[in-house]
Amino acid sequence: MTQQESTHEAQEFSVERAGSVTTPRGFRAAGLACGIKDSGKHDLAVVVNDGPLQDASAVFTSNRFVAAPVQWSREAVADGTLRAVVLNSGGANACTGKGGLADSLQTATRAAQALDCTVMDVAVCSTGLIGVRLPMDELLAGVDDAVASASVQGGADAAAAIMTTDTVRKMASHTSPGGWSIGGIAKGAGMLAPALATMLVVITTDADIRPLALDRALREACSQTFDRVDSDGCQSTNDTVVIMSSGASGVAPRGDEFTQALTAVCQDLAMQLLADAEGSSHDVTITVRNAASETDALEVGRSIARNNLFKCAIFGKDPNWGRVLSAVGTTGAAFGPDQVDVWFNGVCVFRQGGIGEDRALVDLSGRQVDVVVDLNHGPSQASVWTNDLTYGYVQENAEYSS
């Protein structure tokens, strides 16, 4: 697939999956193998902003065990500017103490020297196994090589270099008729849960968007997309979403237009994360409608998405609406049990507190599953995205060690 229209919010904004972080003007990228991974696969990436603007914002994990790269990058992006992001796979540099923080600083310093900028203009991201120090000699040599080889053709290589258990690269872009664009790369296939997921995302734009507006747009986009992907309820220590603006188009779009386009790109990347979730065989959209508030709708949706019995039923192609109701009933959302409706792929299997249509009418043979819960209790709606729980997920996570 080379092109796909976003099927959720902001449908008018087309998203191209052949594009990446080098689609917007003013950016270079590289991805290469420097020896962090024993497999010899790509394991180091760099994304460079050549300006003229170097505005930036970022959103990070809310896990209290915060990896060293997140600690460093929070400080680096605090002033709203970045020249570059250095990313590695093959090691998370999490729970590694003061030594790990020193490694992140050393990484940023090496990139800053190569780019002739200050160390506080370089963010660092890492992904992989927790509790293992990175091989710094190899990594630092790789930083030199990556900066030297960064080009406008390097976006796809950068996307490959941040993969861990991912089976495919994840890239997306949007080009506006107004003459500006947004591009992004992402990694993530497991430990997907709100706030954020086990993911690294770098987004670039050549729109003239200054730091405060960039930050508002990013937080709004993440809240509608990455924050609603809930594969397995497990939250990582390294989650990072960084956006950088070069301003190279010279165009300053309306704030709402930019936010909607950014949301479309983030939505597409989020769906790519979900589609590549470890061992999954179904992608599930859970929509809660007519809730008293959006907060209630999200609470109900997330309760269903994290219910292992529901997820196992989906794997077995069983439209077990009892699992849905059990999950809904554990929430604090406002609703009357005798007013709730539940739909599986367009079939109302539970209606107004009683048995609905024959569950045998529900076809779950395809990959996409749509579950709708109508609380009939208010004006609000929200969707959460998850997947089923399979033998493959258990096997992969039982054997995962790199």
C-alpha cells in the first residue's frame, strides 16, 4: 500500500505512506548498522533539521521509571528548539542509573559536535531491552557516520533503524495544496497503551509553526491518536513523540488546519503500530457513543480494550458480548444497564438490557472488527483501538530478550 486516506478524524487530509521525515523541506536523515544489534541490522538513526527554523516540541511517557534518553530529551526540547534527533534500537538505556544518563549526554554531545550546534539542541531516543548499557564506542562512531551520510533520501533507512520487534517500517506524510507538508516515522509493535505506547515517533514539517502552536497541535493530535491505541495495556519507559519545524516552505497555515493534518498523519502512524502488534490477527475499533462525557466514553472504551477475556474471544472469532458488558460494568461511567446497546460488525447483539440479534449473524473472519457500545446517556463519543490476544503474542513476549 502506497497511499491511504485517513479513515478516522480529519478525513479530508490524505496521508501518503511512501513519505517520511524527509518529505518536508529542510530535513535530512540516515539509518545504518553500527553494531548495537548482534543481528547486524540497522540500529542507529538521525534526523537533522537544516532550518531556517529549528522549532520543536515533544510528548513523553508518563511512566515513573523514565529512561535516560527521555530525561535528557525533556531538558533539550524545553526551550522549544531542536537541531536533530539521534535514535537507536537494540537497547533502551532505561533503568541504567547515572551511567545511562551520561551515555545519553555523550550521544547528544557527539551529534552536536558533528553538526556544529549546542548539545542542548539534540534530542536522544532509545528502544530495546531495559536494564542494559549501550555499547558506546560503536554508537558514537555510528553517530559520526549517520550525520555525515544524512540526506533527503534517508528517511526510509531511518525508519528501519528504529525497529525492534516491528516487522515493517512505519512512515507517513501529508502534503498540503497550500505548499507545506508533514512527515513522520514510527516504531512500535507491543507494549502499546495510552500515554503513550512503546513507541518512538519523529515528525517533521516545513510549515512555519512556532513552538507554542507546535506544542498545542502535537498534544491535541497525540490525545486523539497515539493516546487511544491500547494493544496490551502495558506502558513503556521510553515513549517519545518529537516534532520539528524547519519553516522551509515559508507558509504559515491556520492553526486548526495544521492540527487536523498533523492528527491525520499521527492517526495513520498509530494504525500502522496497531496493525503490526505482536502476534495479532484482528484490529479492533471500539467506539463508545452517546456517553455523558468524552471522559466516560474513553473510560468505557479502554476498559473493553484491556479486557483479556474480550481480546481472547475476538481471537476465537466469537462475538461474546457478555465480555463487553462485564468490562463496561466495572467502570464509573454514567449509564443505565437497561439502556445499553452493543454492536459487533454492524449486528446489534445486545439491545436495551436484553438479548439482541442472533450472534451467529456476526462475521469476524476478517481482520477488522468494529465494536460499538451505545450508552444512550449523553452527547459524547470516543474511539479506542486495540487488537486480539493470540498464541503468537504470548510466545513472542515469552521469548523476547532483545
